[in-house]
Amino acid sequence: MTSVPITKARAHLPDLFNAVLHRREVVVITRHEKEEVVMISRQEWEHLKALAEVADARAADKAMAEGGRDIALDEIRRELGL
């Protein structure tokens, strides 16, 4: 993983782009020494989104399996002050 200040990233964007795209590097862009942005390839982004969807589906399946009580819409509205 490469960490680069935003000022350097501006000056070297084509190089960073190639590092991410062709060498599959992860580039972290910092501002005021704080990590603010992460550059990853589109392929890596799609992979991470797919993993998140699987995790969400598993969490939903677990919640459904655990069950719970049914709540009437009116009760939800009362609890939310609507």
C-alpha cells in the first residue's frame, strides 16, 4: 500500500493511476497527514461490493432465522413520533 499526500498525488496522478490499474497497488491519499481517500482498481471495487452484498445477505438471513415479534405500523409510528 502506498500513502501519498494530496499535493504529491496531484502532481503524479498518471503514475498513481498506472500503479493502481496495472500493478494492483492500493494508494492512500492523505491530507494534513490524515488518510482521506483510497484509490483501488475498478475490478477490486466490484469485488469489494460483491463481498459486501454477500455479507448483507447473510446478516439478513440470520436476522430472519432469529425471528422476533411482529410490530404493527401504528406502533412504529408512535415510537418514532410520527
